[in-house]
Amino acid sequence: MDKTHDPRATSWIEVDPSSDFPIQNLPFGVFSPEGEAPRVGVAIGEFVLDLSAVAQRFDIGAPAEVFASRSLNRFVSLGRETWREVRLRVFDLLHVDNGSLREDADLRSRSLFERTRVRMQVPFEIGDYVDFYSSEQHATNVGSMFRPDNPLMPNWKHLPVGYNGRASSVIVSGTPVRRPLGQTKPADAESPLFGPTKALDFELEVGFFTGKENPLGEIVPTSQAREFIFGLVLVNDWSARDVQRWEYQPLGPFLAKSFATTVSPWVVTLDALEPFFVEGPVQDPPVLPYLRYEGKWALDLHLEVWLKSTAMSKHQRICKTNFRQMYWNMAQQLAHQASNGTNIQVGDLYASGTVSGDTPDSYGSMLELAWRGERPLKLDETGEERSFLQDGDSVLMRGWCEGEGYRVGFGECEGTVLPPLDSSSSD
Amino acid sequence: MDKTHDPRATSWIEVDPSSDFPIQNLPFGVFSPEGEAPRVGVAIGEFVLDLSAVAQRFDIGAPAEVFASRSLNRFVSLGRETWREVRLRVFDLLHVDNGSLREDADLRSRSLFERTRVRMQVPFEIGDYVDFYSSEQHATNVGSMFRPDNPLMPNWKHLPVGYNGRASSVIVSGTPVRRPLGQTKPADAESPLFGPTKALDFELEVGFFTGKENPLGEIVPTSQAREFIFGLVLVNDWSARDVQRWEYQPLGPFLAKSFATTVSPWVVTLDALEPFFVEGPVQDPPVLPYLRYEGKWALDLHLEVWLKSTAMSKHQRICKTNFRQMYWNMAQQLAHQASNGTNIQVGDLYASGTVSGDTPDSYGSMLELAWRGERPLKLDETGEERSFLQDGDSVLMRGWCEGEGYRVGFGECEGTVLPPLDSSSSD
């Protein structure tokens, strides 16, 4: 067994059993201590370990300069063997039996930062951002609203439907999101209008970052997916439903999605997630050979969405679901993306599409939870109702895999809605 | 009048009147002399002027180090005043009345390279690539094939329809393009197949690169477009029509387009194109206020597509059209993109969509020229026919604005089709 999967392993840094970041996790991220330049770190309990500092003193499997960077791209481009090696050596340094860092008070003070006192960054310089649509329940729910006669397209069970998103507007958890202006055409209007969206939504998703390139014109079989997938984050694919409805035919969602996409800052590695992979749903009809795969690729990852209005004192949970029921898995998504010879890059982000379960409280978007406004959500603390998001609302996503007495968690993916620009100024 | 628009201006470098690159043009690109690192240059007649070398000796408005780069991003991020200043100073150095560079034999020999002997690069590190759909004739032609009952969607005349493309697979003219594998579902098949596309196509487009950032959450009115648009290139948006037909609903084109997009290497500046802007088509119904614009934004740009099979000795022209009839213009495309607060970046590529005219010989794709195979193209030299592209076919695009006795041209955008990978290897 990989020693990092040992449930009994503990660190000399005290970690609460409910923490997302025990020694079994060790996710990578990019952080800035106050007033200092960004660098690469690993989360451990309530702390961040600065790898650019630690690597100057200890051999952690990669040189210090790859960690003195504003993104993970340089480190991750060194390849899977290096990702694993670095994680193992950091595990050793943090392990309760190891005194080398613990007893070096000077280095400890220079390399350990309280997580609440650092600023996190988008972890990668993102080349391309792709969004899939891989939850059967979500595709069926949304399809039945947008196309009542034809909810699930004939192609849906034959290929992981996806589309290209906007990379420039991927932002990190904690960044506020301005309500976008956009063109909409209400059913009772003769011609379209331009103004703030009235149907601002979130989408609960899980994304993976790639850590390896393939040359243009070559393919990536599902059997190579583990070489390519560095790790996972939570993704909020903010959506303006009224804009989407009017613009999306025939070329797909565009401005309804491109105004912002929030990611959680800590990239949880495939290595840390290994014990939590399970069998996925049976795919029927059988998929074409290039989409077949070996092994377990569904992930038993608990997911939640919490909402807080400006009038509320704390967040209320509005969705509870699990990533394991996704119809298409990451290996298939990647193999499909590369099946036409598209070159994969270090730092591409591939999101799953909204994660929705079978029950009404497990839907991963407001559109589904409030069923297009027919069943507004009740906010218990204040008695407010929500069909879509209001200005000032904070949307908070959480995710974790449950081990024996520990969690491999993702931290938070949060964004608060800012009021729109004055749209009359552009009239 | 801008002195660079003087038809009588000439350079001490002899330039043929049919050349795309007279002293009135001076497009920017990135080139590598044999065995050397890439750097920024300007095309003049049959030569490239190395700005990284010239700027070490003369003040050309920006420091030499911004030109010693593998992309235009660093130079262009200095802003529109600098783009204009550098172009004016290069104009002066190359002008027949100026001896400072002409008479410096050493610098001349180090800074002037024959264009046929250098290797061109994709001119920008591309952040996001967006493809619009702005030719009414093309949208109507394709719409009538894919959706006979509904060719032009109700939104089409209210907003410039567009979608996000794949940035990683944007390649430079001269790079071969492998015929992609993909999933298709022939009308007579019970279930989909995976294999080489049987309907490989080109799309004749014109793209612009942005040279200025705006912050996330802000807009860019049409009146600011000239500050943001650095210059234009020819674009071949290669397409697999059979893959597109099966995959594109409901989220738009994905793998049918992402395998390759070819750009011409020389970025022709808005300043050079200024004399060729004309009134665009009347937009009816009137557009919303955020899409209104002042001044001339249609471009009188002649466009051609030429084809050569392996059996032919030279290319045959198969399409002749003009960019001026596009329904939506660049200022509107950019304002629409940013209307929801999307952050524009230095080095984004925005392509026009296929440029098709009113007559059957002015259509910008094989799908339209051969009308879905109903009217195959005849290749005169060999008697071959084409409904879609065959392996070995070379597609060559050209574009130029016609001045009085000179051309402001775009050079070539060429790609040759390579045979596909063996798809059985992924079975």
C-alpha cells in the first residue's frame, strides 16, 4: 500500500479529524504571503507549507526554482514520477516520526504559513478550458426544460458531450462575481433586451488539470489517462440562464458562461484520491472501443452547495450529491478530447459538467433545484426564497472523500454576487 | 494623411508592385532564421526586417528586448501608441529617402533576411480563441443544410453569434494538418462509427488579434475597438463536417473544429488597413445600443481560396470573395464579447466565421462550394472532382486590399492534408 493512504498516518502538525487537509491529502496550490510574491505550497491542516523554501534545504524531488512560481505549470511539467516523488517526500517531512523539518525552528518559521493569512491564486496558467456535460440526470433535467420534446440528444450516450469555455475568466475561490449584462428575449417581448441577467445560476462541477502534453495529431488512449491527469478541483461554472436560452443555438453557450468560472485553489492529486475510486455506472449502449477503459474511474466524492444571502448570518446547505454517479468519467473525457488529435497541454482545465443526482435535493444548479422557478428554494433563517441568485448571495461549494477517520477534501469554492454595471451607460 | 498611406511612398528595398508587403503595409510577425531563436520582424517585399537587431542601433519606439521574443505579446502589450510609433519609425528607416539603415552594410546584413529562408511562427501566444459566424450568406447556406426548416436562427440578426474554439491547436501557415479521427453517425447506420472523417473541409475566415487587456467585469464599447484591435490575419478553420453533424447539439461544435486552425503569419495592422475601411451592410432590424458603432468598420479585403491535389502541378482558384459584406463587424464582435464582462487579453484571436458571398463561386467552404456534394468541384488540370478534401490536398488562402498601384496583402495561409492515424490501433 502507498504509505500516504495509511489511515493511521499522522503529522507533527496537529490536524483536526474534520480537516480537508490531513497528511493523507497534501494538495498543491499557489499562494502569496502578505505582500510577497506567489509560490507553490502544500496544504496541511490549518497551514501551508512553502515548497520553494523547503526545497532550498531538503531534496524534495524537484529544484526550489520550480516552486518559486506563480503557477503549478513548471513543476507539473516535470511529469508524473516527479509529482509522486515530491508528494512522498513532503509526506515524510511532515510525518510525526520525522524531526528534520519539525526541529528546524528557523526553516519552520519561514516555510509554514497560516492558511487564513495567505492569498490563494488560480493554480495553473490555463491554456484551454473545456466543459463537459457528463451527468445523465443533469442533461435530462436541463434538456427537458430547454427542449421538452427532446431532452437527451441521440449522441449523449455515445460520446461525452462537451464544449470549449473561456480560459481568461477562470478565477479563484473568494473572488467576487459581477452579475453580467447580456442580451435576452423574454417570451412576451417582441425583440431582445440588453441588461443584467435575471437568471444568474451556479453549476456544481469537478474539474481536472492536465499535467502532460501530447503532440498535435496524436491521440491519448484511456489507458494513459493517469499519466496526464495531475489533480482535481471544485468548479463553479456560473451561468446566466436567460442569456443562454437566447444565444445558444446553433453554436452552443457563449456569453452565458464566459463572464466567470470559479475554481477551488487546492489541486487534490490523483494519488491522494486513489483509495476513493469506485466502479462507475454501467454504460448502455456499450461505448465505442476508443472510449472503453480498464479499472475504476468513478470517484466517491461527496459534494455540497451552500448559500448565504446578505440577510443571513451563515450559509445554508441547498444541495448534497456525489460525483460517483457521473455517466462519463475523466479517462473517457480526456480520450475523447484527444481522439481527433487535439494537443493536450500542461494546465488545461477539463470540467465535468453539472453534477446532479437522482433526488431533488441533489441537483447541482439553481435551475434544477428550484425547477425553473416553479419550486423556489426556501432560506430557513430569513424566510427568503430563491429561484435564481440575488446580488450579495454567496455560493459556497465543498467536496471531500471520506476515509477511515480522515477526509481527503477540496476546501472551498466560494463566490459572492456583485451588483451589475449600470447598463444604461452603454446605451 | 498618414504618410504610410501615401501611394507614392517607396522603399530603398525593391518591392514588386504585386507584392503583399510594400512599405505601405509593414505587418508584424515572428520568425526564426535557420538554427536561430525566434524574434519579431516586419515584412518588406521579399525580406524580413529583424526588429530585435534594428532596435539595438536605432530608437524605433520600443526597446530591443521586447522584439527578442517568441511572440508579439510583449511588444503589443505596450499599447496602441507604441504600435503606431514603431510602425512609423520602421517606415522611415525603410523609406527611399533615408540612408541610415541602407548605408550601414553591417547592420543591414544582420537584420535583413530573405523571407523564403526563415521559418515563421504563430505570431501570438494565444490566450483565448473565439470563432464568430458573421456572414449572413454562410449562416443561411449552412443553416439550410443542417436545419432546412430553420436556416437562420431568430437570434442571428440581433447578436454576432460565436463560440469558443481551441487555442492550443492554432498553427501557422505551412504546418500540415492530419485528417482527424472522429465519431460520426451516417444516416443509414444504426449506431455511430469511429474513424477518419470523410468530410474534411476548410473555412475561409479573417481573424483579429487583440492588443489590450480589460479587467474582468468591465465592458469594451465599440468606440474603444481601435484601442484593442492590433491587427488581422487569414484563418482557415478546418472542419470535419460529419463529426460536426453528429456532435454539435446541444452545446455546439467541439472536436469537429479543435484538431487544427491555421493562421497566416503576418499580422496586418489596423493602421495599414485604415484606407480600406468602407461602409458595411445596413443592419435591419436595428441593433441594440451596445452594438451600435460610429465610422466605417467593413473592410474591402479581397479573399481567395486555391486548391492543389497531389496530381496537380499548381493551385487552382476555387473561391473568390470579399470581406466587406460581413454582416457583423470586428467592433461589434469585440463589444459583444466584452458586454458580459469577459476580460479581453493581449493575444486573443477572434475569427470572423466563414466568409461567403452571394454567388456560388464566392462561398468560403467546400461544403457550400460543392453544395454538400451535390455539385462537386472540377479540378481542371487533372479532371479530378472534389466534394470534400482528400489526403494530400493543399488549401491556400490569400487576401489583399487594393491600393492605387500597391497592395496591402496578408501573404499566404496554407495547409496540406496528411493521411489519418490508423484508427484500428485505438480499437
